Amino acid sequence: MKTIDKHAKIIRAATKVFAKKGFFNARISDIAKEAKVADGTIYLYFNNKFDILVSVFEQEIGRLIEQTNALLEKENDPRKMLEIFITKHLTEMKKNKNLAEVIQIELRQTNKLVKDYRNNKYSIYVDILSSIIKKGQEQKIFRDDILPGIAKRAIFGALDEIARIWNINIESNYTVEETAKQVTDIFQLGVLRP
């Protein structure tokens, strides 16, 4: 198996194991078993369990950043950009429940460790929202008194809660598109100039 393939396989397995068992309860042997590799193989690619978690964020969140930015580059209207971000995020979280679980739970539980991680893709990803808010303010579409740092956390918090509900299998009759439209409308009515 190629090195890149094995690395990706371990990342996918770790995401699944972290989602099911939690970062602190997961063992390297659990990840190796899920990836169908020997325990020692894990150490050829990663120093420890935290290194694997950081790689999950690097790879999975990095992929989300690339895909989201590619969609946003085609749009100049901040209102549409906000809807694109929200729709893309909800689509990914519904599609990849293991990643949603790792983002929601493990990122918070291992926060002290993640703070020491300098190249935090998660922060870069969430900062896309504040960039959209700033662009809307520059274009005189969004209110000037909205603080982009607070807005990004409020929006992401709403998305996080929706993904959490989906992840614990609470029945939802709403499509991703309906949900994204509702979230977008609720926030935009709050940030639009009168």
C-alpha cells in the first residue's frame, strides 16, 4: 500500500475511533485495528495519539477550507457567501458524522492541547465566517456595529448545535438546504443594515 494511502487510511480510521470512543479513551491499537494495520505501523506515520488528532484536523478541516474557498471564490455577494459557507458546512457534517463528532466533542475536550498547536486549521476555517462579515460591512450590506469575531462564533455555534442534533440521531424532517436557508435568514436579518 502506498504511503499516502496508508496515512489517509489511518486518518479515516482515527476519525471513526475518536468519534466512537473519544480521544482520551481511544487507544493506538483501536486505530490500528480499524485501519487494518499493525500497531507499529501507526508509529511510522505519527508520534502519538495527539499527533493523529492534529492530523485529522489538518487533513479533514484543510479539505473543508479548500472546498469552501473554491465555492466562495465564485461569489462576490456576502449574503450568498454566508449561505454557501453554511450549506457546505451542514452538508459535510451530515455526510461525515464521525468528523462532526470529532469537531464537536474532541476539539473542546482537548482544547488545551489544541491551543498549543500553532497551525490551527480549525481557526482558519471558522475565520472564513468573519471574513464574510467584514466583506459585507465593507460593501455596506451588513451592519457596522456587528463584531465579526462574535458573529463567527454565534453562527458556528448554531451550525455546531444542528450537527450535534443530527449526530445523535434525533429525527429531523428538514433537508440540509432548508436548514441552511433558515440559519442564513436568521443571521442575515440580524446583520443586514435596516
